[in-house]
Amino acid sequence: MASTILRRSCSKCSKGVGVAICDGCQQSFCIKHFDEHRQELVQQLEHVGLEHDLLRRDLNQPNIDQHLLIRIDTWEQEAIAKIQAVAKTARNDLRQLVDRRKEEIKKSVSKITDDLQSCRESFDFTELDIKKWSQQLEELRKSFESPSSFCIVEDDKSKSSISIIQVYDRQYLRSNNISIESSRRSSVTAVQRSNSVLAFNEKFDEIDGKAKTSEENLLVTCYSRTFLFPAIIYGINLYSTGVHRIKFRIENIKNSIFFGISTSSDKIRKADMFDTSLYGWWDIVRSVVASELHKSDDKKILETGDEVTLIVDCNDQQIQLQHHRTNRLVQLYIDGEICPFPWRIVVKLRAEGDSVRILH
């Protein structure tokens, strides 16, 4: 019995015998349609080649999202403006400190002038007087010419006043399960470094009460018991912008010690018999807001040898006091109408022998 041979028909015309099979699509074609099928493949290949050429051309052209570029440019200008504002404030602060130093020296020189004129007229002076005046003038000259009393402090721990802008690959963040917020928190950039807070060394200055300063006005000591009327000691610096950290060490404590700030505006300070703009803490546990004492049941924690840092944050209009031994941190927001800029630090002492030092 003869065997039957099965033949596949052409997938195009279904009439002709499929004499060729395409390895790509696995379809059978007659001679005529196989040639047509190959021509179709040639056309498809040419189309792929055209797409290839277009892509290579486009890759050589700039292709950056203009919206993102505009955002980066805007951030750059705003950051520069903020840095320039901080620098301008620092220059003004420096000029004020230099002018204040000059005024102090002028007062001392004026007193020497009066002494010289008086002694010349009366012809009443000796070698000791001449030596004293020479030494005084030499000290004043050194004080005038020396820049060492002022400095610039870069505070890396302070909060940056410039919001950092960064560019992320969303696909990379998704594949590594990283959120944008966590990436921002972990990033450290040169911009953060360049935005360090500027500050000048602090010293004790004006005193109202029974206290005296020593060691170049870095140490203040109460020399008489003053419980009802504590000795008030003000700092020499004025603060209107930025974040400033003033560190103190309690050299001796028998009673309570106050750390805080008040305004330097004479209009506010002289409105009453006492300073109504006072903000701060007695022994950290009892706060003072607009000169009003808020009582607390907490026990006093300040001890001899303790160190505390007063953080004067003009940007957010607040102050903080950190007690390093217990790592306790307290905070007060300042009412700008009650306590307007500029501010200055305030320390109050009550007991004889109580003493506080400013640390640099």
C-alpha cells in the first residue's frame, strides 16, 4: 500500500505548495510569496535601522528637563541672597563692635587728656605720673590695633538657614527601597558647610548690683548676699540674626543662678523700674517669661562645676538652655513685641561667692 505524502500549503495564498519555511515565523510559503516575505523583512530591517540612526542622533543632543534646570537656578539665586544677607549682618555686627571699642578707648584717652592738661597747668607731676600715662597710652594703643578680641566662629551643629536642593535617580531610590526624606537626612553637602553661623566671642559687660568681673570679663562673682535684689550682669554682644551658643561653667553656687536674655532697647528697659523683657531660667527648672516667674516643683539641679550652654536663636525667635551633666534641654519662644531685637545675654547671681565663667 502506497504511503500518502502530506504537503503544507502557502500561508499567503493557501493554493501554492509551501516549498520554503521561514525559520523566524515558522510559516510555509510558495516560491512567489517567499520572495515577498523576504522583501517585507528587508523593509522592517530598514525601519529598525532608521530608528537606530534617530536615537544615536538624539543622544548627541542636549536633553535636560528645562523645568528642573529652572528650579536649580532659582534655588541658587535664593541661596546666594541668603548667604549675602548673613554676611552683611556679620559685617554690620563687626562694625558695631569696632565702633564700641573705639568709643571705650576714646573715653580712656579723654581722661588722660584731662589729667595731662591739669598737671601741665599746675606743674604738679613726677616721673611716676609720666610712667603711668605712658603705660596707659601703650595699653590703649595695643587694644586699638589688636584684632584678637574679635573672631568668627563656624558652628557646624547649628541648623542651616538654607534649604538644601538635591537631585535623585527615582529608579535607584525605588530599587534600593530608599525614601527621598531619608536620603535628604543622610546627605552632607558643601552648601551646608558654607552656611555656618557667624558669632563673636561673648564677655560680661554692664553690671547692676553687687558683683564684679575679672579675667578679662570672662568671670563674674557676686561679693555680697543679694537675695531680694540679685546682681544682674549683661553680656557685651548684641544679637539680632543667626544662632549663637554661649557656654558657661558654674565655678561656685550656693543659691540660684539665672541664665537668659533681654532686649537692649532703652525704650523697653526704661519703661518700668525693672526690665520687663526678661526671658530665661532660674536653675533651669523655673522659667521666666516677660519677667514673670513660673514656679515649678522640680528640684534645683545646678551644681558647682556644671556647664550649661545658652542657645540664642534669633532666626526662630527662641532661646534654649542645655545642662550638659544631665543632658537636659529647655526652650522658650520670645515675644518680639515684649523683647524686640537686639538681644543680649543676662546672668543673675544671688549669693555671696556665687560665680560664673564664660567658656570660649
